[in-house]
Amino acid sequence: SIFTFPFIFVIFYIYSNRNTFNLFYLDGFNLRLLSTLIIFFTFAVKLPIYGLHFWLPMAHVEAPTFGSMILAGVLLKLGGLGLIRLSSVLNLELLKSTTLRYFIVFLIVATLVCCFQSDFKRLVAYSSVSHIITIPLILFANNICSVKGIIMLMFFHGLRSPILFILVGLLYSVFGTRQLVVIRGLVLLSPILSFIIIIAFFFTL
């Protein structure tokens, strides 16, 4: 990530000058805002947040089913974990005032992007993005319920994403393609698999 080195620099700068990791001790509004944005977007890339996630659909489409399960079920949660652990040093009020509109708009955009996908695996990947972009919105609430909400959202996302990628792998082995236009008659071919897919998408909701 391009934000990793600025993040490390900010951490060492704060600690060497103030002997603390609290960003509220930084002098000046702009420096506090810049440091908060660098730390926040370092983990937002890993979540991933829409606009910073261009690697995700390509990674999922090219990866095997097991790789997609590990990526969506485990690795993407590291960004949320980092935000939770560093929420005490982030200036959430400054962050909310500068990025709240962005997240609200792109929450809708990410949902609309899902409606135009023809590849089933890419559809699951983009639905994962639209699901996970709610984490910073919950974080901005800045209370004990928001932390519990982020943990629950990451937990259930870590369950439903591997399930959907398993189902995509099964459908690919049956039909030989992931194109939604070609995958037809699944209810007649395998009613149980169709039922599991419906339950998985309702679980996503």
C-alpha cells in the first residue's frame, strides 16, 4: 500500500516528539487531519473501501476458490481490526467531517455496480465491497455499540463470503462458466443448491 510508509513515518514522528500515539497532541489542524487520513486510509485499502479496491475483483476472479475464501473470510478483516485498534488515536470528528459524504455516495454506487455485473464471482466480490463500506460509517458513531457493530459485521461477512465463493466454485464446476446469462435452469437441475444460494444472499442482507 502507498499509505504504509507515511503511516510508519507519522507513528514514529508522534512518538519521538510527544512520547505518545495520541493524534490529539499534534500541533495544528492540518497536521492532525493529515495524520488521521493517512492512518485511516492505510487500513481502508485493506478493508477494502470503494475507490481504493481496484485490486479486489481481479484478485478474486483470478484466484482459485480456496484463495477467494481465505482472502474474503480472513485477510480482509485485518483492515477492520486495525481501525478498531487505532480508533482511540484517530480524530474521528475530523475524519467524519471530511469523508462522510464520500462513503454515503459510494455506498450507493457500489450497490449499483453490483447490478451491472455478469460474472458471478465478480458480483460476489463487489457485493463484498458494498457490504464492508459500512464499517467506517459505523466507526464514525464512536461509541461502544459501534465497536460491537463492526465486530459483528466483520464476523458475519467472514461467514457469508466463503459460503458464496464455495457456491460460485460449485456452479463453475457444473456449468463450466461464471456468466449469469449462461447459468440457467439451476432450480430444475439442483433445487438444494438453489435454495442454499438464496439463503446465502439473504444472509448477506
